[in-house]
Amino acid sequence: MAAVKPLLALNWKLQKGPRETFEWSRKLLEQLPEELSADLAVIVPAVSLQSAQNALSSSLVAWGAQDVSAHSKGAFTGETAAAWLAELRCKYAVIGHSERREYHGETDAIANQKVKAVQAAHITPILCVGEKLETREAGTQVEYTLRQLEVALDGVEITDEGSLVIAYEPIWAIGTGKTATPDDAEQMGNAMRGFLTKKYGADSSAKVRLLYGGSVKPDNIKALCSRQNVDGALVGGAALEIDSVLAMLNALN
Ligand code: 13P
């Protein structure tokens, strides 16, 4: 674990609508300890953001979006502008999740535009990268993932801790129950930190939190997040139940 406080980001995907978001969040607050071992954020569907804000403002829990438009305005049916996420006080926006890449054709070049769009709205991008199984089996996962970063971070600046979070989510570990080992997560964390240090210098690189995601659960989060350059987790399935979230927070303590 790095010197910075870890970040536990709960990616609800297409799982909780506005009503459930509000009720779940209120229940969570009733059970949350007064001091948290990690920064905690719920990453909710766009239509649930208002509910998250209603339930969680003036609490320790932040909220964020699962995607954002690369554009600020115009004829882009179905899209959501970064400035509107800021109106709803989103702290984070996930960008380039592998499910967006697979089902919606997102590329690293699009992720690059989106990172810049949310930074301009003072929202922290959580940029997702990570390889498919065949790339891991070929042993080229580090080159592959750093290449994703190279394109997605082209022209992107780091000024403070809010500038950027990166989540390494190997696709073969998402929703499969197959977790990368702590060694795998650390190997990629070290490689990404090296990349950032070369690109931005050590001071700026240290401002970026590096998360691991892919079948993270209460019983493996501690082993993963106690490694160097694994500064937290982006969690899907295990983020849906309050007990599981509390257990993960406890494990990070
Ligand atoms: P799971 O935790 O369900 O594997 O999902 C990971 C993920 O995609 C988080 O963004």
C-alpha cells in the first residue's frame, strides 16, 4: 500500500437505479464507521447520480459516474457532458472501462478525449486499462497496458491528487472469480508507476493512485492492496452488498 490513503471505488455497473441508490446509500451511512480506512466512492449509473448526491452529500462517501461524453455539447444523443457531472458534484468519472471498450467500441484515443474532458470539469478520471487473456498468456501484458496508457494520457497533465486515478483491470479477472495474484497486481503497479515517473517526474507520479480491479472481495482485498503501487481497488460484484463493502473497509484498516 502506498503512503496515500487507499481508494475503494464501488462500480455498480447496470445494477442499482435511482431508488435503490438512495436507499442503499442511506443504509450504508447508518453503518459506516466515523473514520474510514480508505476513501470510499460509489460509481453509479448516470440516472442514479442525483440520488447519490441526495443521499451522500455531507458524508464521507463520494460518488462518481461510469462514463462521460468526450464532447461538451451538441448532437450526441444519449451522452452526458462532464460539466453536468460536475453540477451533480461527482468527484470521479470512470473512463475506458473494458465493458465500454467491448460493447461500445471505445478506444484509447476516445479515453484520451474523455480524460481531458473530465479534468477540465475538475472531476478525477479513473482511467481503466488492462489486457485480455490471450495477451496475458502471450506474456505481453505490461507492454500492452503501458501502450494503452501512452495513448490515453497523451497531452494529459498531472497537477494534484485529483488529476488522475488509474485502475488496472485485467479483463480475464473481471466478473470471473479469477483474481490476479498480488504479485501480478504489484508487477503492473510497478510498471505503471515507472511509466508515470518517466512521463511526469517522481513528484507528479506519486500523486496518481493506482487501483487494481477484477474479482476483488473481502477475503482478497488486503493481500492485493498491501502491495507496492496498489493504492486501492475498483470493485464490481462485491460492491453491491453493504456487508461486503464494510468487510472490505475493515480489511483495509
Ligand atoms: P468484478 O469485481 O465483479 O470482477 O468487476 C470488476 C470491475 O469491472 C470493476 O470495474
